[in-house]
Amino acid sequence: MTYYSKVIGTGGYLPEKVLTNAQLSETVDTSDEWIYERTGIKSRRIASAEETASSMAEIAARQAIEAAQIDPESIDLIIVATGTPDRVYPSTGCLLQRRLGIKHAVAFDIQAACSGSIFGLSIADQYIKSGAAKTVLVVGSEACSRIVDWTDRTTCILFGDGAGAILLTASEEQGILSTHIHSDGEYEELLYCPTSTEQQAGYISMRGNEVFKVAVNTLGRIVDETLEANELEQSHIDWLVPHQANSRIIAATAKKLKLSMDQVIMTLENQGNTSSASVLLAFNEGVRDGRIQRGQVVLLEAFGAGFTWGSALIKY
């Protein structure tokens, strides 16, 4: 029997603290107009001192479990995508497993920067299709505010904190139609965050204009690859759920798909770039507010440091 990965629940969490563009302009040389024009961001959420990747992941995960109406013990695989783990080890996945009280699942982290959730979905899909797992929890959770240089106006305006979660289960009905993931380490110096062992501050460093150009071209290719793999036309896509990095990149991808912006789930304006959490946060929002309906075809895509990029085509 052939099994597919079906979405049975979603969840999301955003910290309470809101940091607006106006507030940022009090500490760095910028303005609300300058930030919004270049990025599409008005505000972002900032984790409190007590919040971590695992604590935010727990809230998002519990929402997904409640939506799916399943026993948490039925989850046999937990994948956490994060670039801001609580600790080097144990993995944030194991810490989340403990928080959820799930004894018998396998848990681990993946690090693919902003593409992390797409990579997580791809891994989960392979586990389910192979029969190695039946119910998989994928979470993207980030405390980006802790690796941002708040004196650098080119990066501190971009990032926010939060967590998104999705639950998949084996089904005879098609759910995830295909996933496509890629990496190219040649562009390492365009976007990176050094470790604490390197001789510089452990803050995000980005050459924004160059990243922008590569991202637009790369995401255009992943759209073509996804449609060709599924023998679909642009008109078959009901919703685009993109990584929330920059409004101009998102608009370019929508144009490639011949979608109006009304068919794009956008959370960027009030959340900023939450890295690996952003796609799942946006998908959760679209599901919970009723825009994304059962039976519709949804394209998730992301691009991140590495460079990494990928897509997941889902029949919800």
C-alpha cells in the first residue's frame, strides 16, 4: 500500500513583546518609512528572557496536537528546525519531546536556516512514505533576536521570533504532493552567523542586495521545478505560502505563479523574518483564519543561508 503525508494539525506562537519600526528608529539610524519601503515590515515580535526555541515550540506543537485531536504519544518522530537552539546539545527536538511528555518518539534538529521547515517537511514526508514513521511533528522555532546586532540597521530591522508547527500522518489520500530541497555552499559569505568560537561577535551578517538577486532567481527556478514534477500549471495553485523575508521577493514569486497577492499568505508586516518558523507560522494563519480550505493546493517555499532553498506542494 502507498502512503502519503497528510496534514492533520497546525499551530503557531508569537511572543507578546512587539518591537515597531518607530521604536527601532530611536536606537539606530532608520525610520518606519525606510524599513517598510525596502522590506514590507512594520513590526516584529521579540522573545522574553525566559522564552527559548523549545518553550515557543511547545506552545505551537500543543496547538497542532489539539487541532489534530490526537494522543501525543502517537507521534513517533519530532523534527525541529532551528538556528537558535536552547543548547548545542541536547537537541531542541529532545527538549521539546520532554516538554510534551512523549516517551517513545525519535527527536532531532535540522539546521537549514530560513529553509529549515521545508527541509523538515521533506524529511518527514520521506519517513512516512517509507513506512518508518506514521505520525510526524515538524516545528520551526527561532529566537532570532538573540543573534541580531541591534546596532546594525541593515539586519536588525529584519528579524523576529516565534514558532510554527505542523502535524503529518500516514494516509491513503494525497497530502504532500512533492518536496524539493537544494543547497549550494558557494555563497557562504553572503549570509552567515559566526559561532562564539570565531573571532568576531556571533551576529547575523548579510550582503542584502546580493542575497536578494540570488533569492529571486532561485525561487523562480524552484517554482518551475515543482510545477513540472507534478505536471501542473500555475492555475492549479490556490495559495502561495512563502518564507516571510522581503515583500519584493514574495511579489516576484507570486508574479512567477501568475497569482494575485490576494492568493499569498503574508505575515511579514507584523512578524518580520522568523527564519525557519516563518513558513509554518504563515501556513497556520491561513488555515486558522479559514483562507486555506481542505482540498486546495498550496505551495510552500523558502530560501535561506547556505544557500538553501526548497518547496513543498501540499493538497490540504
